[in-house]
Amino acid sequence: MTSVTDRQKLQYIAAQAADARVNVELETEGMTLNLGPQHPATHGTLRIIAQLDGEQVVHAEPVAGYMHRGYEKLTEVRTYPQITTLINRIDWLGSFANEVPFILAAEQLMEVEAPERAMWIRTILFELSRISNLILFLGDMGVQLGAVTPVFFAFRDREFVLDQIEAATGGRFHPNFDRIGGLRDDLPKGWLESTKGSMDKVRDFCDQIEDLLLGSEIFQTRTRGIGIVPTDVAMQYGLSGPNARASGIDWDVRRDNCIGLAYPELDWKVWTHTDGDSFARFWVRIQEVREAAKMVDQLCDGLPAGPVMAKVPRIIKVPAGEAYVATENPLGEMGYYIVSEGDLTPFRVKIRSASFSNMSITPWLLRGVYVPDIITILGSLYFILGDIDR
Amino acid sequence: MTNDAPAAEATESEEVAVDEPREARLAMISESLGDMLVDSHIAVGRDIWVRVSTDAWGEVADVVRNRLGLRYFGFLSVIDWMPSPYGRSMDSEVDIVLADAASSDDAAEEAPDTGFTRGVTGGETRFQAFARVSHVGDPGDFWGLTIKADIPDDTLAIDTWTNAYAGADWHEREAWEMFGIRFTGHPGLRNIYLPTDFEGNPMRKDFPLLARMVKPWPGIVDVEPLPATDDGAEEGDQ
């Protein structure tokens, strides 16, 4: 091959290139992009390995498990009252909401019902958890797009809600306030008024975020039509909560299968959006915060008097049986499947956490999207790592 | 093993009550499932359980999704019915006292054995797969169903649900690594939580919870006054 001159080589390459242009697509070399485990967009430590073709994702593989704490195993060696401390830490931004379905499932097996006042206070605290959780999402979504201001507003205004949770339960993040048969304590004096005051601040925050983000042209171009989840795909993957409602599924556990909480007494609305894109998921969550603030107002006004604790045995032994109770948590449907053999501890607890199912759609959803959209899609799906890893 | 009416081994004493909508749903379910259905149970006002035969597990997913319209996939997991050889690891001081108090309190009423050994729908094998699917229709039209199936002790394998419900993918991966159950036909059973070189299946009952074994929990600092010791005037329900 010594006779091949540079000129011939160049001609050969040019011919190949011409052929390629005419006949086959130009093959670009694949690249693997590793996002995380400690990426600001991951709310913890989720790692995403994305195979790229140019700017497009060919295959994305989320790697979870960096925070797996084995709660399902741990519940088997703890008594029922001890478990609420653990499960508080599943979705750490809406901790109280994690306790409720577990307690409700245990109450169902014991055939105990909490007094009405306890049910109402549970509902108030549940909605406060939702607000404090979703406020952070609303601010955080701006960060995913490079807007830093909203997240400071979010952290500022979330305090108003956390202050109320702390005043009632003693803990800002991990109340551990729910008990089988009711609540640990009644509300402090003057709490209802100050809570209603903080709801006004929450509404102001929603207006502010709407002004800052929702109308922004950059926000709209980055989220509209991005990461579309069709209704049927959402159902198959078990998307729940705002993610499902943004895909046009008119379903809310609070309305359709409410167990042991005060939602049927309230006047509120389930918001849905038909687009199924990142924008819809953001929009639905804004409406949900407003709706939750409305509910808290109504709950504070109509709170019935009475005891907050039912008569329960001093040593909690749950009769043998199985129960599954799910509630509409800030992130979606969260349920506990409890199998009891009549012991001090459950025999098996299956924790159905919302983020686990919400994230299982990512390999499907990220296929074919552009690299910058990975971040907005993940941000708009909104997951809490503790809720994936449990 | 009959396939209609609440299961014979129902533990609750509520067979007298009848749950009309759930009975109607169960009738519909048993009609669609035919002889794939092994057992069923209704907890009045609460929930429906069905148990299907092992071989039909994969087909059942297709039937409940496409024919019965239970299109929403809740979760899928496995349960290990073997009693834990390590007990409850209730070995710290506070737990022992609590357990003693509990056993002395209810000794009388605990005597009739409930026969609850494999859950509300019974079963023969050590492992059972169970899944939860729901029907999401118009507002207010929402109901769920728990489906179970025995997993053969010799093969420890059962069909995958990923063909009917794509979301079963991660749930089956989790069940595979935690219980060592193989889901035949799953596109890629890889570890999801555990490191790839992890040995053992942590959620099996015979997998020791080492952290609990080397150090009793909770520590002595956590001890509160025990409920049994202080005066129970206002809520002595026992």
C-alpha cells in the first residue's frame, strides 16, 4: 500500500463522506453522560446514566439505591408505635403525610377509629405537609431552568408553614405526631388563627411564583411539549398524584377513596391538565397548593370539638389480617400494605411509595429527549430520594 | 378451594355483613378469571383479595388490565411466609418487658388460633407474589384489587407482569433482589437498590438483620415509663 498517496487518501475519504451523505445517515459516536449521584437536580443522590447520540438521549438508566435504608425489613422488628418514627423519613419534605396511611391501615386492622377532631387535625397537618412539600417544588423548578430567585422565595415562605407544624407537633420536619387511635396532643391555643394567617402568605407565594415563572417565555419554551406522558402510559407505570392529573387522569385518592380523613366534608376541586408535559405538571401543583390552602382555611373554621384520642389498648397488638390503605400524599399515592399475625410487630409491611413508581417511567420518558430537557423533566416529575429508596 | 363468596378461612367475624358493590365486583372478576381463580376474600367495606394459580399469573395481568379495566398499576411485591428464625429481634430491655406484658395481657383471648398462616386468601408455598391494581374511571369510580399467587418452592420463579404493565419492571427487579424470586420473561433482572456484588436476599425472613443483632435497640436512654406500669385509670381498655 505504499503507492497510496495523500491525494488518493483524501479522495477516498471524500468519496466515503459523499456516499454517507447520500446513502446512510452519518454515524456520530455515542457518548455516555453520567448525571449525579450528586447533581443539584437530583434532590439527593439519584444517578442517571444517559447514552447520548449527539444531543439526544438514546437510553437513560436511573440508578437508585444510594440511600436505601431497608425500611421494609426494619418494620418487621419494631412495634407499631415505633414505626411512625421510621416512616417519617420516607418523604422528608412532607413527613406527617407518611405517618397517616400507616396509622390508618393499622387502625383498620384493629377496628379502631380516631375521634372526629383527630381526623380533622390530621387532615389539617396533612395539607400543611403538602403545602410545605410542594412550595419547595415550585421554587426548585426555577432552579432547574437557571432561575435562582424562586427557590429563595420558596425557602422563605415554607417557614411560615413549618412554623405552624412545629407549633402543633414540636418537630419541623419529623412530627411523629400521629398515633393509633388519634393524635398525641391537641392543638395549642391560637394555632388556628395563626395557621389561617400563614395560608394567606402561601397564596401570596403562589401568585408570586406565577408572576415569576409561569408567564415567562423561557419557562414556557423549556417546559411546554417537553416530557409528554400519555394517559395510558401514566396508568401502566403507576404514576399518581399531580403527575397523573397532569396527564389528564381525573383521580385523587382524597376524593375517590378517602379513608379516615375529613376531605368529604370540604369544598374543593381536583385540578387536571390534559397536556401531560412538564408545564402541566408544574401548573397542577400550583393549583394544588392553592387548593390545599383553601382546605386548611375550611378545616380551621369547621374544626369540631372533642377528644383527640380514642380508647385504645395500652399495648398495641394488631389482630391478624391484611390491609392496604393509601392516601394522596404530596408526591402521589402512598400506601402501606400491612400483614399482621397478631403480634406487637407487623409480619410484613410493603411500602408503596409514590416516587418509586413515578421514577420508574424515566427510562421510557427520557428516550429521545435532548440533554438539557433531562433536568426539567426530572424536576417536573418531582421525586424525593427517600421516597424512591425507602 | 372454592372460588366464590368470601373465603372460608376469613379471620374476621364479619361474614354476616354483605358488601354489595364488592360482591358484584368479585362476581365479575371470578367470571373473567374462570378457573385461574383459586381463592378470594372480601373484607366488608374495605377491600377485595383474589388468589390465582401460579401458572396463570402472567395471563391474569392481561385479563385484569384489558378485560376488567384495572389499568392502574399500584405495586408488585413478594411476601415470605416463613416465620423468622430470629424471632422479632425484640431483645433489648424495653422490648422484653413490653413483650412479656403483652403476652400476659392477652393470654386468654389469644387462645383461639386464627389459622392465619398464609394471609387472607391462603396458600401453600413459602413465597407468594402479590400485586395491587386499580380501576380508575370517572370521578368517584375507583376501586382496587390485590392479586396473589403462590411461587413454587422448587423453582422460585413466576411469570413477569411487564408485558401487561410496563411499570412492573422496577417492582420486579426489587422483588428479585430482595427475595430471590425470578420473574420469567422480565427484560433485565438487575439490582436496583443493592450493590451488584451483594450476596443474599435481604427481605427473606432467614436473612439476619445484623445491625439489630450486634447492638440492641433502642438504647437504654430511650426508655420511657412503660404503659403497663403506670396507673391506667382513663384508658384501661383491656
